[in-house]
Amino acid sequence: MRSLVQDLRFGARVLRKRPGFTAVAVVALALGIGANTAIFSVVEAVLLRPLPYERPEQLVWMYEDGRDVPNRWVSYPNFLDWRARGRSFEAMSATRGWATTLTGDGGPPESLDARMVSAEYFDVMRARPLIGRAFLREEDGPGAARVVVLSHGFWQRRFGGDEKIVGKSVTLEDRPFTVVGVMPPDFRHQGPPPVWVLMGQWTDEKGWMERDVRIAGNVVARLKEGVGVEQARADMAAVKEALTRESPYTNAGHVIRVVPLRESMVGESRTPLLLMFGAVGFVLLIACANVANLLLARAAAREKEIALRAALGAQRLRIVRQLLTESVLLAVLGSLLGLVFAWWGMGALVAISPRDLVNLHGVGLNLTVLAWTLAVSLVTGIIFGLAPALEATRLNLNDALKEGGKGAGGQGSTRSRRLRNALVVAEVALALVLLASAGLLVKSFVRLQKIDTGFNTENVLTMVVRLPDSKYKEDPQFVAFFRQAMERIRTLPGVRAVGMVNYLPLYGGLGSATGFTIEGRPAPPPGEEPSTNVRVTDADYFSAMGIPLLRGRNFTDLETSEARRVILISESLAQQHFPGEEPLGKRLSVGMFDKPVLTEIIGIVGDVKYDSLTDRAEPTVYFPHSELTYAFMTLVIRTDGDPALMAPAVERELRAIDPDQPVSDVRTMNQVMADTTGRARFNTLLLALFAGLATLLAAVGIFGVMNYSVALRTHEIGIRMALGAQPGRILMLILKQGLLLTLIGIGIGLVGALALTRVMSGLLFGVGATDPVTFAAIVLLLAVVSLIACYIPARRATRVDPLIALRYE
């Protein structure tokens, strides 16, 4: 212990005597360790940290998967059968989002994205309320007293943390709900909804007991003790077969998926996170190579000091330990500064991360992250310090102690030079892998931005209006409200067009889909019907969104106010189901009604990307609002100027119709597009940042090696110039040495990049994982950067004065 303390003190004095070297090494390490810590904090929170529930490994996510199943939802009768027949589960709950309105508590009306669940929901999650109680099984049915459980955040924000809130009434959808409990602040699942209500209370009122009406967003269940996921899947496969025999029309062609809860929560985030974690690992390795090169250069300057210590009896192991102590001190200093960078980086990650990527709640500097940083700093110190320490102690004492000995030109210098060159080659190779990956993502993102969505996003404002069922009970009331709203908004100055649709394009994948039949054609077997997306609009929606009418006509005013059994279809539906035919005048029976209803095709409009930018446009049927009424619609307002400035005026017009009617999700279509491409932008930005940092560090490494090489070869260069060598030849001599290292690194990096970029093929759109243009551009970029890094020391070499160089030796 005493010798360790001595080593630490001596190492600190050595680093303090060389502040320039210390600062450069510490900053390089801090960048690598800081980036590594920031990304690890996200990986730890999302992929490694245990879920905040009791026995989370028992929790699974379940849903139906089929061609006409919207958002992988489940019908409520199917859920009841799953719960009754599934033998692998301790408890099971359906869950779905619920857009509602809070009024009547003295505050302003507020739109809430609440959640409907079954009575067993909190039992499944094994979560206990902070105040009051959870739901009771007898409350989860039609006619039962309406009750609500509040989230902790909503309780604090809306009710000021009133500890006597239990038993009080709140008004949702103009109906009283009794508060029975408040959840603790750390309970989060599917985000923190403001309130939970019981789904079963609405089944009769909303007609959810029809087996072909899929309304349960998903099902969360807890496995019985000792039951695994595979056993649960086999159990549910048997349940599915039985349901198919009993109800083939609604269950044929569907599969019940059983997924561990963590896997369902992480979703598609795993690959990008691991990719970023690997990228910062590469950056840290490059930083280590840089510092190792600095230590090798410094070891040559300390050659006589080390030789004297060896001559006085110091063992080689003792000297290596001292040098490693200095390296670890550098790493610890780098990690301390890196924690500052990491803290800033975590805030930046949370700020720029798309809301649908991962839940970054809880990302921060906790004990696990700090332990990781400490471990990384210690391992890093050993990695970049071990080779220089071993090399520095390989000395010929006689040569090292001679005043005129070979010193830097001896055999030890030859080994050091080879090691420095190898480190530069590794830096270039790692930088190329990162640059190639970033280049592919950049090209993919550019192509994603150029996709033809089928609509025009410029100068378009959107907002969601949800009418409470208790106030607007009949379909004519829905139609009248929205018609009046359209008429009032249309008269506002600066409004060019205003329309409405039930589900906006790219609106988080939400929408309706169903099967259909074509009049005059044989009915397909159950489960094999063609399917289509369904959208409800008015006549002006298409002009407001810039969707072209290709053939036929639009809805008339009469057709948007009264059910006239007419529809518009998309171009893809016409091409797929009426090849070589004229669809206009044909009639479809779309499965959105209680009984078959034939509707006539009166027009064909352009395809629209409703669900995803990267998938092909799905066939779509458009109903007028009067034909298929919805209590919620998204208003689409095209303006002459900045659409965001129009929002207050539109809201005033809506409040003029109904003072208690709030709006929600007010966004421009450009914001919708930005949210849609958020994941791709996030991945591209981060990887490009890491690749740029890696390239900078690699350039610094090349510059350092070449600069040191020029210093070592000063005598040689002086002799060459004394013998008549021109500056141009000296320049080419130095450039050739540096570019040779670069080319070797590029060759090795290309092999690694061609192998590793295939892993990220799932993140790319419109570009292959081995795109030759991207790889050629990256090679050229890295070569130019390396050339610049080599040119500065090479240019200095051409200015060597032969007399001074010869006198130097």
C-alpha cells in the first residue's frame, strides 16, 4: 500500500510537470469516456435495469396478429375467453388508450390521454395505490358505479396533491367518476396516463361485445409461478384454435402473440441502442490509441530516466507498475471530466430523442452508471498504458546511459515506431467503420425525407377535437358540430382550405382497417377477405391535404350531411382489385357496419402513406362523415402563412360553438413529419456525431505520429537536404509514410465495415448496407483528412535548416 501511495504521488508530480501533455490526454479520454457513459446510461435504463415491477420476468404482452387487425388490437370477447381459458396465467388485463375530457372541477376543460383497463390490471402489475384502493372485479361491468384511479403526477398537478381526494368526484365525458385511489409516483407503464378507468363499464354502451370489433389495445398478463413464455405460447395457440372453430369468421387467419414485457417495451429500440453503444466503444478505443501514442512519444523522452532507475536496481515490474499508475491517473482524470461531458450528453439525449424511441425516464448518473465509468476508466488506463510501459522498459542500459548513444534512434525506437504505426492504422480502420455506418444512415435519411407521402405538408395546421359522448349522443349531433366548425373556420382570414379526417396520416400508426367484399364476386372463405384501411373525411379534406382526385368526383354537400352510401377509394385499391376494369360505379360491402351495406365508388384519389413512410401505401376507402360518424375528428387547416399562428383563432371559433370543448395535439404537418422521422434523425445524428469525433481523433493521431516522426528524422532530413534533396522530395517522403499508414487502415476498415454494416441493414431505407457510392465517398473523405493531417508535419520537414539539423546530432 505504501509503495502504491508513492507511485500515485510520483505520477501526479510527473503529470503536473507536463501540463500540455496531460491536458491533451485528459480531454481525449474525457470525450471517449463521456460519450461511452452517456450512451451506457440509456442502455442501462432501457435494456439492463430491471423493470420497476415485482417479478417482472413473469409479465408478458399479448395481442392478435392478422391482416385486418388494426395496431394488433384484441376484441373484448376474445380477451374474456383468453382470461377464462388461459391456464398459464395468474392474472390478465386488457388495456387501451382513452381520449377523454375533464370538466367541472373549477379548472379549464382539459383533454386527457387516459387509459382503460380491466379490474385486474394493478394486480397483474402488483402495484398498490399510494392513497385509497385499486379497482374491484364487481366494478368492471356495465351499470356499475363509475370509478377512477389517478396517477400521482396528475393528482399533484390538477388537484394540488389533495390528500382527501379519495371519495371525491371528477367529471370525465360530462359524467361523474368517483376517485378511489392515487398511484405512487414511480408507477409507470405505457407512459404515465393521467387516469385509469374500467373498460368493462363501457362494453354495452359502445357495442364492444361484438367479436369482430377490436377495441382492446393489448393484453398484459402475469404468468403463473414456474410457467415459461414458450409454455404460455403453446397454451394460447390451443385457445386460438378453439376460438377459430367457434367463430371462424372473426378469428381465422389470426395468431395470438405472447411477448415478454421488456421485449414489447423496448421494441425496435434495441438495435439502434446497441449500435450506438458499439460506436462509442470505437470512439473510446481511438482515444486510447491516441493517448498510447502520446505515452510512447513521452517514453522516448524519459528513456534516460528509466535507464537510471533500472541501473540503480529497480525491477522491470516495478517500473511498469509506476508507468501504469500514471496511465490510470490519466484515465481517472479523463473519467472525471468525462462525467461532466456525460451529464451534459444525457440531457442532450433526452432533449433530442424522439418520443416513440424509448422511454428515457430515469436516465441519469446512478450507482450502476458511476460503477461502469469507474471500471471503464481503470480498464482504459491499463489498455492504453500497458504497451507503452512494456516498451519503455525494453532498454539497452549501456546505449541509454551514453551521452551520445543512439537514444531515439536505437532498436527500442524501432519497436516503438512500429507500435505507433499500428495504433494509427487501428484508429483509421475504426474511424472508417464509423464513417461508413454514419454515411449509410445519412443517405438513408435523405431518401426518407424525399419519399412521396401523397400529400403536401407545407402550411398545414392539425388539431384533434373529441366530442364527449354524454353531451353529443346521436350521430346527427356529431355531424352538425363538425359542419358548423368547418363553416366558421373557413371564414377566418388566411385560411385557404379546411377539412377533417378521423385518423391523420402518420399519426402514430392509428387507424381503422377491415375486410370487404365486392358486389357480384364470390365471397371469399372466412379469414381470406381482402382488407383495406378506412378513413372518414369531408369533401374538403383532400384539397386541404393536397391529395389529388384522379378520376370521378368528390363528395357533395348533401353526401357529407346525409348518408347516401357513397365512398372514394385510393389508387392502390383500384389497381389491386379492379385491374383492367373501371371501378367507378362498382359497389363494395365494407365490414364497418352491423350488417352488410353496399356503398358505391364515386371517385379515385391518390395514394397516401398513412401508416409508415417506409411501407407501401395501403388500399384505403374514404367514407363521408355522415356515412360513418365519429365523435372525434382531426381538423386540417391549410393557411397562407405560418400555420401555427392560426391555432388560437381556430380554438376561439370552436369555443364559440361549445365553451367547454377543448382541443388536443395541436401540430403542424411539418411537425408530424418531423416526429415520424424522429427515430431515423436521432440515429443518424448520434452516429454522425460519433463518426465525426472518431475522425477528428484519428486525424490528431496521424498528425501526432507524423509530427513525432519528423522530429526523430531531423538529422536524416538535414543530411538529405545537405546532399541536395529538394523540398518537394522531402514533402513526398513524409506524405508517403503517412498515407501508407492511412491506406493500410482503410483496407482493414473496409473489411470490417462491409461485415458490420450488415447488422444495421434494418435501419436503412433505399440504400444497401454495402452501398459502393457511400463507401467510395467515405474512403475519399478519410484520405483527404489524413492527407491534411500529414501535410502539416511534412511541410515543417521541408523547412529544416541542414546546419542546425547536423549540429543537433
